[in-house]
Amino acid sequence: MGGDGGGNDSDSTTRQEPWGPAQPFLRDLLPDIQSQIVDRPLEFYPGKTYADFSPETELALGMQTSRALGGSPLVGAAQDEALSTIGGDYLGRNPHFDAMYDALERRIGRTVGQQAAGAGRGMGTAEGQVMAREISDAMMPYMFQDYGNERARMMGMVGASPGLADYDYTDISQLGDVGRQREDRTQREIDDAIRRYEFAQYEPHSRLGYAAELYGGIGGMGGVTQTYAGGSSGIDPNEMALRMVVK
């Protein structure tokens, strides 16, 4: 017989395909990747990703706000009393002095009257001056002591007044705390909206990336590569394309 033509001997076909036993499963898997991943959008969690304030917290925040705005009646009374004390409202206003004066006047009056009667005189100008002097002498130590005590209380209140004034800032701080808690709640709502927005923006890319990883992994399974001389494989190109998953 004549010699065979050598032109086709130089032609060759290289084919890469997955491991043979895995190919039937991969044929079924590829449409599922398309329908379940590529064509199916991912869904964000439909509910809130933050917790609402409980009724107890809402009530506590309302009470805290009211207290911060209204202040404490005890603190207000203490501050008013401090102002009165520092202002000297109690200097010389001992409510017991009047009763003490009346008692001294009666006692000294009896003594002076008896002395005047013993001398054969009635109560005159001289006796009145004696009474006034003796009452003053009897009252003066108590009045000095009362003045000194009240001055000491005034100075003590001066030292305590910064602490009383700071209670105003405590109320302000409590009101600010309510504001910060509500701001934090609002920020969590904003963060939730941002996460949903970003999820919607990147969701298609996530699906495509996941599908690409699966396709790439499937294409590399088995790693079988075969090379055929031209025309020697006897496999139809269309059949070959169906069986191949090119990496």
C-alpha cells in the first residue's frame, strides 16, 4: 500500500477533565450553582439587629429626665438654707432671746424693786437704768456666744457651698446620660441601616465570588490531562466540550 500522509500526524488535541467517577455529579452540580447561587440573591436578616428599650428602661429614662430637670427638693432646700446662713440671716435672731430677756427683766425687776422699797423709794429713773444695765450684763455673754456660733456656722457653710453647688452639675450629668443613651440607640439604628445598604451593594459580588470559587475548584478536580494525535481520539468536539470543565 502507498505511504500514509504525514500531515495529520503533527496535529494534536489536549483535553483536561475532572476525575472520571466525579463527572456525573459535576454535570448535575453546575446547573445548581447557576440556579442556587448565581441567579438567587442573598437575603439580609429581615428583623432588627438591635434591641429596643424595654418598658422599664423607657420609664427609668423618663424619671431620670424629670429628676434632672426638676432637681431634688432636698438639695434645693439645702442650697436655700446655705444662702440664708452665709447671708447672715440668723445673726442676732435667736428666737429664745426674747424669752430670756423677759425672764431676766422679771427677776432683776423684783430685785431692784425690793432694794428701792427697802430704801423707801419707788421705781424711778435710776432704778430703770440699773435694771437695763444688769439685764444687758446678763444677756451679753449669751449674745456674744450666739454670734460666734452663728459665724462659725456661716464659715462652715461657705466651705460646704461648693459641694452643694456641684449637685446642679449632677442633675446636668444625669440629663446628659439620658441623651447619650438615646443617641446610642439612634446610632444603632443608623448602623443597622448602613449594614443593610452595604449588604445590598455587595450581595451580587458575593454570589459571583462564591460561584467563581466553586467553578474554579470543580475545574481543577482530578487534574487529568490527555493529549491525542490529530484525529486519533475519535471524540466529537461537541461531546468533548460537554465533558470538559476547563480550569
